Amino acid sequence: MARVYGTKSVEEALKHLLRVADGNPNDPFIWHSIGLQFYSIKAYGDALKYFLRSEHIKAGISAANLFYIGDCMRRSGRVDEAIDYYKQAVRVPVRNQIDRKGASESRRMLAMQGFSEADLDRLSRAPAPSAPQKVVV
């Protein structure tokens, strides 16, 4: 579970994060953190809504956020859309260990969908996406 320091439960963490989001609604990291809380309890539809909001505020902000969008879509049967987000995740710059894991997991998911190592290497060299995609949840 994504841990919010000083909280003991997902419910308490969500309450805290939603208060923070009210004060700073244009912070994509807050919305991503809320998405992680829902993801941790397997509420993938709710998690997707918050991950997409983060992406809408700042497109390509992190490979991890793009991975989670793709994973939530995959888990809800939207595999083709998930693949698009996994592809984006391997193209955005990796800025930290969390992004590295998001990019790595996205590569793994693409490989499971039949993408070769050569395909994945080409994807990782392609330019990062510049605009958010419009997705209906």
C-alpha cells in the first residue's frame, strides 16, 4: 500500500489526501497518491479516475502514473487502451526509482502482450507523448 505518514488506514489516508487536494487541486502528485490508495485496496475503477486526473493536469508526469493507468484499464478488460498507456510509460523520462519501476513493469506487460525486445527498445527511444489522451472512464 502507498503509505501516507501519520495515518493508520486507507480511509484515514484518503481523508487526509482529499483535504490536501482541496487546497491544491492542480497538483498531479496528490491525485496520483489518491489513486494509489484506491489501487492498494483493488478499487481499480476509482484508482483509474484519479490517475487520469493526474495525467490530465500534467501529461507524461511519470512512468509510474502511466503504468497504473494501463494496469487499471487492463484489469477492467480494456487491454488495447492499456497497451497505449504502457507504451507511453516506456517513452517518458525516468526521473527516480518509482518511475523506473513503472517503466519496467510496463515493458513486462508489453512483453506479455507479444512485444519483442526489439519492439520495446524502439519504443523506449521514441519521443515521449506531449498531450494527454481523452479517455472516458
